[in-house]
Amino acid sequence: MKSSRKKEGQMKIKDMLENKSSRRSFMKKLSIAAAAGSAGLVTGGCGSLESSEEMGLKWEEYFKKNYRLMTQEEKDETVARLERLFKLRMDENIQMSNQEPRENVLFGYAFNISRCKGYMDCVEACVKENNLDRKAKTQYIRLFEMESGKLDPTSGDGKYHHEVPVENKFYMGVQCYHCENSPCTKACPTKATWREPDGIVVVDYDWCIGCRYCLAACPYWGRRFNWGEPEVPKEEINKKQHYLGNRMRMKGVMEKCTFCVQRTRQGKQPACADACPTGSRVFGNLLDPDSEIRYVLKHKKVFRFKEELGTDPKFWYFID
Amino acid sequence: MITSPKKGIPAFISDCTRWALSGGIGFKVYLVVLLAVIGVGAFSYVKQFQEGLIITGMSDIVSWGLYISNFTFFVGVAAAAVMLIVPAYILKDKDLHEVVIIGECVAVGALIMCLMFITMDMGGPLKVWHMIPGIGLFNWPSSILTWDVLVLNGYLALNSLVPLYILYCNYHNREPVGWKYKPFVFLSIFWAVSIHMTTAFLYQGLPARPFWNNPLLGPRFLASAFAAGPAVIMMVLIVIKQKTRYPVDINIFFKLKRIIVVSAIINLLMLFSEIFKEFYTFTHHSLSAQYLFFGLEGHDSLVPWIWTAIGLNIFGTLLFSFDPTKCNPRYLMVAAISLFTGIWIEKGFGLIIPGFIPSPMGEVVDYTPTSNEILITLGVLATGVLVVTLLIKPALAILIRYKESNA
């Protein structure tokens, strides 16, 4: 079971280029969850099939503002439009939130290197929770398997494909580190990505122009681009969504880990931390002195990846 | 070609259009071929527009490819017009003043290519209005990309409007008024340096990519551009000398050659300095250079390209330095083509792709552009050539007429 799960989790970009022949059958099997929220002009194509209501909604969506400039009323309106568009296209109801950051919250994450055994439950949970593109096999989280004596994912194997745990190997999970001094947000020419007051670095998918400068600027490879139209089987779509989080993306935009903003702003754990069978993942509020993350930072030997770049990540590694 | 003098903007436009399109059967064939290449490129772009950038060879690891490589190189070509503008307008060099307009036309063509390449590379080209200040949200001054948008469009405006004004005056048989355009000429000189440095800073400012994060990148951009750009202009001048009756003095070739030799030697010196730094003490940060020059973990798709580029670079530089033919156009053409091609590969592919390899997580993959991507690129290049042709033809017609009526 573990191995099949891993196969699904493998990030193989070449696969999607090579598997073009099987795409047709793939598309038949799955109903395509095309991006309901994308500007109609951008998706293009099926104009004659669209109802006038759908056209009108897409038109309004195309001319809406950057999320950060919207009033609360405008945020509610766009969320309502996106829910309606999804209903029109997929005949399913979704609940999209635009919940704001909570006061006195700054999210932080710690990863226990000595506990992780490389099961990849976190990867699978993340893919499901965040509606990640199944066709391109997008993953926000990657686990690197390393030999003893080498504490650097760049020398590890990010594509391991065998039964775990393995003697004398250890694992490091990498994902977006939600840097305080984030090079990606600095690079974006349209302010389509920014750091929220609770420390989550988010992307306004509808504002992103797809230049990929943020991807080049990230020293941790924390960002993913939608090279084609993302696809998720209809029955697998997570319908509890957030505007800045796991709502359906569209082709030509960046996306990334959002610390599961749709969950964590409601006080829940991110999907990866919830799914971890070994308890290697610690997530919490850095401003709460009684939180587990604060305990880890105070009592464990912690370090951060590529500290010399001065990015100030909110993601620590520690050893028991 | 010489018509009775007419006046006003409509006459100027109609005459220019006529001059741009008139020509023999050879010229007509040339235009049709360019239009065909543009058509194929446009068709491929429609496919990319519908399906997304997935039809290119790019991936999350090598996330910029052929488009951005060419963009980077042609910024250099655009800036090279300044190497004619400085001697022509500032040092009052009579010979180069005759051909400065050609340099400006080449700059306009190169800039149009740059802007097209950027657009082709965007995931959401219809959302480009998000970047327009006022209606969009312009992340200035934080994002270097916004600086690049400003300097490229500004340089395009300067390089279009100054020659347009001069030609418009000449068309009406008037001497252009110095104070009306000279300030903009001075501005364009600084601006040319700025489009280079800003484009270099796009890459240079990213600590995530050690291959680019190198203070020599900007200056080296300038040096290579001041060699490759005048080489393009020289190629265009040779064609003009052979195909039109516009007089191109042999002295112009001597002077251009001198500019090219100095820049090419400085470029090679800086290349040597970079290679020394990467390989004398091999660090983790030298892996990209290792990939580029020798291959890494069995991936070596760029190795033949970069050595070809360096060979052409040295060969072209030597041809220009030791010219036994004393500016024979055929000899110069070979020299210009080899230097231009060498710098094209090196500043395009050789600079952009290795910046992504290995990825920040240490992964090594090869990047191979797809046929769609290549066709789109060829379409943009053909558009640039077409623009340059259609600008130079009426410009020369006006200058010839102006000279003859004032002879």
C-alpha cells in the first residue's frame, strides 16, 4: 500500500510530457475540474456553450481588483461569484471562505528529522486537501531521503521509490517556508503574492500574470506553476475552500503551500501535520507562549535551511 | 522614387508606407517568406494560448527557456545603438552620423522582439493590465521586473520618436532643430546603459541562483552587447551597401570594427575571469557552471552549445582584430555572423538555462525546447527582421532624397 501511495506522490515532470497518448483516456475517465474562477477570456474556447449568466460573471471576475485592495463587500461578492461559477460549471456546491487572519497569530512550523520515516502520508494528505493538479502530479511537500552523515536535502534523493522505513536513512520534508523576508514577494511585479499578517505567504491566483519571476527568486523551490489546465477528479474535489488557499487554480498561474489557510485560520492543523503518523510535524502559533511550537523552539536543537540567505523562514528543523 | 514634395502627416505616412513596401521581385519573396514564418509562429502561439505553457519544454525546475534567453540577448542588441549615437551626436563624427538612423531602427526592432518574447512567456497575457500603474498594481520599486518594464518601454519611445522627428523634418526638406531632439539623444545614452544593467539585475539580484548572483553580470552584459549589437548593425550596413544606392563609406566599417574589437576583448576577459572563479576553487555554487561547460550527473545538453559559442566568440574576435582584407564586406560579414552567433548562444541559452540547474533542491534535469516553442521564437525573430526592414527602407529613401535636394 505504501508503495502505491508513493508512486502517486512521485514528482515526475517528464511523465506528463511523455504520457500525452494516454491523456485522452485519462480525460474520459475524469471529469475535468477546470478552473471555475478564471477569467472567461483566458480559458476561452467554449463560448457558445456558456450561459449568459456565466459570461456575465466571468466578465466581472476579469475586471476585479487585487484581493488586497478589495473592501470586505467586494471580497464577499467575488467569493459568491466564484461559488456560483463552480455550480454552473460542475453542478456542485462549494463553500469558499475569505476569512481574515486572526489577531495575535503568527504561524510557525517545526519538522522533527529524527522521527520522520518517509511514509509520505503528509504528501498525500496535502494533494487531497489542496486540490493539487493530479495530471501534472503537483506536490507542495517533498521528502528527501538522505544517508547518515549528510544533512542536506540537495544531496538527498527526492524521488525515492521503495518501502520505508529503511535502516540508516533519514528524511527531511521541504515545502514553502513562509519566509519573513521572502524573496518571492519582493520579485512579483504585480503584488500578486504577499505575506499575510499571520505569516502565511499567499498568491492571488486571479491577479498573477504568470511571469514566474517568484519561482526563479525562491531559494527553496517552494513554488509551483500551472503549465497546463489543472485537473482534479470531480468526486475528489475538496469543497471547503479559501480564496487564498485551495480553491481551484487555472492554467498559467503560480501556486504554493499556504499552511492550509482554509484549515489553520479556523484553528485546525494543516493537513500534513494532521496526517503524519510519526508526529514529526509540529505546527502552531509562535505568539502563544504555551504552544507546542514554542516548546520545540525553546527546548530542542533547531536549525533552518539556507540560513545564510537571510530569508528568515518560519520553518525549523529539529532533532530529538 | 522621388516624388513631388507633398506636405503634412498624411503624405508622410503614405509615402513611407509606399517606400517601405516597394521593391523588386527578390524583395517581395523576402517579405512573403518573413510573413510565412510569422504566420507559422502565430499559429503555434494560438496553440500555446489555448493549452498553456505546457506545450513548451519548460518545467518547474527550468522555468524560463528559449523565450527569456532570446529576450535577454536582444536587450543587448537594442542597447548597442548607443555605440553609434555617442560618436555621431556627441563626438560629432560625420561618418557615423550617416548611419546612426540604421542603428536606431535596429534598436526598435530588437525592443519589439524583447517585448514580444516577454509576452509569449507569460502565463496570463490577458492579465497584463495588472501591471499598468493606475489601473493595475505596479510593484515598484521593489520588483526589478517593473524597472525593466519602465526602461524597455522608455527606450522604445526614445528610439522611435527621435528618428521619427529627424526623418519628418528631412522629409519636409528641413534641418531638424537641435534643442528639440538633442536632450532626448543625451537621455537615450544613459537609458541604453540602464536597459542593460536593469535586465542584468533581474538575474543578478537573486541569491537563490548562485550562477546569476554575480556582480560581473551587468558589466559583462554591456561588453557583450557592445560587441554583438554593432555586429548586427554591421551586417545590416553590408546588406544596405550591396542592395541599395545609399552610400556607406568604408570608414564607417573601420570605426565599427574598432568598437567591436574593444568590446569583444573586454567580454572575453570577463568570461575568463568568471571561468577562473568557478573552477579554481570548485564550490557548491560552481555546479551550474560545471553543468554548462562539462555536464553534471550525466546531463550535458548545453555542453556542445557553449563550446561552439566560445569558439565562435574567439574566432569572430580574431577575425575583427586581424583584418588583412582592410574591410572587405564579405570578410566582415563572416566575422560579424560568427561573433553575433557566439554571443547569442552564450548570452541567451548559456546564461539563462544553467541558472536553474541544479534546482535549489539539487536536482539536475535537461531542458530541450519543443518544436512549438522554436516556431514561436522564429516567428518573433521574423517579426523583428520585418520591423527593421520596413523601418530602414523609408528612412533611407527620405535621407537619399534630402541629400540629393541639398547637394
